[in-house]
Amino acid sequence: MILHYVYDPLCGWCYGAKPLVQAAQAVLPVIAHGGGMMTGANRQMVSPQLRSYVMPHDRRIAEYSGQPFGEAYFEGLLRDHSAVFDSAPPIAAVLAAEQMTGRGLELLGRLQSAHYVEGRRIADESVLFELAQGMGLARETFERAFRAADTEGHIRNSRALLAKVGGQGFPTLAPEHNDQFTLIDIGPWLGKPQAFAQWLGQSLPEQGSSDSGAACSLDGCVD
């Protein structure tokens, strides 16, 4: 069995599900698919409107998942009107780390903490290169892999997979077994990563739904 994980690096519920994904990796292979929630016309400059829109969602995610959100994010990044929320650069970084060392999910987790706890601008290439180097990825090699990544093609393929499995947003967790896909409702598992891993390891999940409210829409923070 393989667990497909359709995510976006700027999706708060994906950050809420981070411990579940990390726990799942100890049980079965996890393949990450970046969905491009805030790309193209959905890229956004940080603004008072964006801040007021995302903060109630983020506080709900923190309550349900137990994941920390830092003051540097709420009072720093979300007040930095020169910052841009763009999913494409961090997805390219995850692809580069995966291509280099198979550590794409590890870098994704680092980017999520950098964004939601440290208030870092993870759409900025300089920040991405610094964080990757901090993980021990050779900077020049990483930069080459980053620039060579087919990010647009990857996002198209991720969206096609999302449609195929019937996912409604991010995150979508879809186990594949014998070419058959099921969906996992992560809602009951938020904040319970070890129980989630134990459940995954015991049996093939039954058909479920990802429409639990614990998900970002395909268009993200566009009101």
C-alpha cells in the first residue's frame, strides 16, 4: 500500500496534518503531490484582508491539531505587506529535495514550521535555499535542481490525481492498494499521530471522505 498525500505548503490544514504524515511515513511509503493552491491568479500579497481571513482558520487549526502558530507569523509575516503568498516556489523546493535525496517531505515539514512558527517568507528563493542548506542539502546542487523542477507539470499532475481519487481540497490522503484508491477523513485523527499510524498499519482503510471541514479549498484564501 502507498499513501498519496496531496498538499499545499501554504495550506494551514496541511500544517495541522504534518504530525499525521510524519507518523504515516514509519508505516508505509508516502508520496507527496503539491497542488498549487496559491499559484497564478491565486497568488496573493499579504494584506489586512488576507490576515483577517486566515487568522480564524489558523486558530481553529491550532485548536484541533495542537500545532503551534508563532507570534512571528501572526504579528510578523501576516503584517508584512511586501510578502507574497505563492505556492510554486516552495513546491519547487520540495521537488528539488526529493530529486536530490528523497527528502522532499522532510523539507516540506521544515518549510511549514518556517512559515507558521517562524514567520519566514517561504516564497522567497533566498529563504528556500537557506532552509535547504540548513538541512544539509548542498546549496549549488539544490539551486540547480530547484530551477530545473517542472513545477507547473507537477501541479497539473497533482490536480489530476486529486480529481481521480475524489479529493475536495488540501490535504487529501489517499491510500492506493492494487490500483484502487480510498480517501481518509483526517478530522478524527488530528492531534493523534501515533493512533493514526497504528490504524494505518493494521488494515486497509475503508472508503471514507476528505470533506470533513479539515481542508483548504482548491483556491485557498481567495474569498
